[in-house]
Amino acid sequence: PNMQIDFNAIAKGYSIDVIGGFLESFGIRNYLVDIGGEVLARGSKPDGEKWVIGIEKPTDEATAERTLKATIKVDDIAVATSGNYRKFYVEDGIKYAHTIDPATGYPVIHSLLSATVFSDSTARADAYATAFMVMGLEKTKSFLEQNSHIDAYLIFSDETGKIQTFGTDGVKKMLNEL
């Protein structure tokens, strides 16, 4: 009773990959598929320019107006973001995110606010983004150092509560922070 499981962790990413494969089966090579912020960009826009994707700035209010922290120009890449700033609840003054740590069974509590991952597969990007939200900032940075083939953009709060960012070298080439 009173328990539910949401399999959203990679469902959107996988669904986008399926839709992308469907479009390509009809010879469509230039498209952008977006399901709830997970994106697969192939080819370019009709004007030949790269696709521009926004990365949302985390807020303390789930219903706050959405603003962008950065934009990226991409082609032929999948992008997925996981964060704790839309789905959470507050109890006794403590914010509990929707991401559950499988080692403890409890919501994660750390400074990482959002993880955006870039990959050739949206399901893979989605899975890594979710995993990074479980791992937290320091473990994710360590993981990225050891796995240089993965690019990510992390938004976190520092000790004073100020929003900071970290991006791998591959991300810095396509990033425009606002």
C-alpha cells in the first residue's frame, strides 16, 4: 500500500531511440526528437545549422518558471538530463528528491542538482544521467575522469548554496552558458 514504482529512468531515452530508428527506416536523416527533455538530434536543421538545445537552470520550486542555464549546439548526438529540481517533496524542512539510491532504498541527498549526458544512444545517455544523480558530484566527476568517452554537464550547488557547473572537455566545445 502507498508505494509505486516509476520506470521513467530510461524509458524516455529508449522511446526516442525507437522513434529515431523509425524515422531513419523511411530515409529521414535530419530530425530532432524530444520527449520530456530527452533529445535525439540527427543531421541538421532545414537551414543547415546545428540544432540548439537548452539546459534548464535548476530551481528550488517545482512549479517555478523554467529558465535556461545554458544552450548547446549539436548534431548527430543524443542528450539526456536528470535532475532533482522538478520531482521532490519537502518534509520537516528537508528536500527529498525522486531519485532513489538502490544501496539504501532512500532518496539521494547531495549537491548535484542536474546531470546532462551526451551519447550516441538516448537510452544510454538517459541511464548515465540517472546513475550520475544517484552517484553525486564527486563520484560522477571521478567516473568521468576514468571514462573519457562520456561527455557530461553537471549543475550543482557549492557549500554556500551558489549554483556551479562542471563540463567535460567535449561539452565545452558545444556549450554556451547563459
